[in-house]
Amino acid sequence: MEPREFHWPFSVFYSSLASFLEPGYRDLARRMEIGEEAETLLDLGGGDGRLAVAIARRYPGLRQITSGDISPDMTRRAQRRSDKAGLSSTVSAQRVDMHALPYEQGRFDAVVSFGTLHHARQPAAALAEAYRVLRPGGRLCLIDGYDRPSFATLRQGVRNFGGSLAATVLYWCGSKDCLPRQQIESLVADANLPGIEVVFDEPLAIIQGTKERGKDDMPVQSHAG
Ligand SMILES: C[S@@+](CC[C@H](N)C(=O)[O-])C[C@H]1O[C@@H](n2cnc3c(N)ncnc32)[C@H](O)[C@@H]1O
């Protein structure tokens, strides 16, 4: 299977299984270490909005969270989740392609994603776009699997996230498309993004850091509201 967007009915299937992973999304939100000063955040490939909602609850200082996904069904689901959670003034879903984001440079105080990079047709373009729309001084945190973990490793990881055996099977099927560790290392090295590094915490690769301020950077105003 070519890694691509999640069309209906796969989106329904994924969304149903992800519902068992709520503690995992809360844990991810905490791990992403969004600075308290951040007001705007983009979740790339945000799926059905579970992470965006967990982030909104974990970081009440965020005024505007965008859950961006290329799948129309996932986008609808994310908006519905935000509305149901009473967060529609904070979390909005938008249909976007991570390879060509419809935002100006420096638009967001933080850019995050989970399980999205391996869906990119061109991971280098997606990474460059994520960095472009991040403001200098902003936090980048893109988390994805790498290589193909053994079923036992994945089972333990999913269990730590509160997930069921069915969720492990789902992730294990998806993990066959994960990028090899070496490719992720080269991707980050070649991109040469000041302030950004990759760390590996089996079974996850975490591309993270703070975008360095260049000496020519103008202070970028928040566009929220
Ligand atoms: C494995 S799911 C992860 C969803 C969500 N981040 C989560 O953790 O529940 C990958 C998501 O990436 C989206 N996606 C795939 N290609 C994309 C693209 N070019 N631009 C934006 N999103 C994309 C899919 O539609 C899908 O919702």
C-alpha cells in the first residue's frame, strides 16, 4: 500500500481503534513539551483530532490549534470532535496537504505531528514545510515510528499507551511503511534546520527542537483570533 491519506471507510476503522488510545494521546501531548508561551499550534496529519483535543486540554494557553489533514473524512471527524468537546473556539480542522501548506512563513508558535511523516510522498518537502510555517523560537515536534518494530516491542509500547491488542495490530500493519532509521537521520541532516535534531526512543523517532532565530528575523506576530 502506498502511504497516503486515510479515506473513508479506513478512516472510520482507524478512528474506532484510536478511541482505545486516549491515554496515549494525553501522554503524547505532555511529551511534546509545547512552551507555555505558545498561542498557535498546527498538528500535521491530525487525523480525527484526538491529539489536537488532548493538546488543547493540556496547554490551556493555546488560543488557536489547527488540526490539518488531507482526508476530508478525517477533517470532518476532527471538527466534530472539537465541537463535541466544547473546544470549537480553539481547535479547528482544515484540509491541507503537508507538502504545500497554505500558511505564510512563521505562522505558528508550534508545529507537531504523530504518525504522519511516513505518509508523506516526499518526506523532505513535508519537513521543510513544517519548519517554514514555524516561527523562529517556536517548538517543532514530529513523532513517528521508524524501521519495523517487533510485534512484542510494539505491543508493549501500545500497552503503555493503554491500547488493546487490536490497536497493536493496527499499528503493526501501519508500521510496515515506517521510514528506516537511517533515512530519518539523513532526512534531518540533509534538511539542515538550525535548532532541530532527531532522537530515537524505540519504537519512536522524534524530530524536535526550537527553530533558531536568525539575525535577520523580524519578530513574528501571532495571527490568531
Ligand atoms: C496514521 S494517521 C495519524 C493520524 C493522527 N495524527 C493520529 O495520531 O491519530 C496519518 C494521517 O496522515 C494523513 N495524511 C496522509 N497524507 C497526508 C498529506 N499529504 N497531508 C496531510 N495529511 C496527510 C492521513 O489522512 C491520516 O489521517
